[in-house]
Amino acid sequence: MAAPKWRIAMAADDAGVGYKNKIKADFESDPRVESVIDVGSLTVDDKTAYPLRAAAAAQLVADGTVAGTSRKIGGTRCFACLLACRMRVK
């Protein structure tokens, strides 16, 4: 039986865009990852507050688009999504 492929949602505010993009590239090159959904921010000029980005990612979990658990979005109390990632420092 083949291992399931991961579907990952990512979010960051303007301060985290650079880190998010490096991690996103790492995920996209991993054969275990089926898709990466980036809900923003996409540039350092986008000043959308992180809680709004996190809520967008949590909604993808609540909708079943990506794996994880969501209890605040959808009428409950907390959000948790476990991701294993590695960062390469160059």
C-alpha cells in the first residue's frame, strides 16, 4: 500500500514571508507532498495581520482540504496541525 501524500496549507505575515517561501520550496520538492496551498502573505508589502492568515489556513483544515485538526474554526475551540519540516541554511 502506498503512503498517503500530504496536502499542506501555509500562512505567514509580512515578517515571515521569506521563511515561508523557503519552507514552501522544500515541501514542493518533497515527493511525499501532493500540494502546498499558500494563503499568504505573498510579499513583504502585504501587511495583512497573521491571525487572518492563520484563520485562512485553519479554514482549509476545517473544510477537509488539508489534514489536521481544527476546533476553533467551525465552532470549536483550538487549532492544531502537525507538520514535519526541515530547513536548510545556506
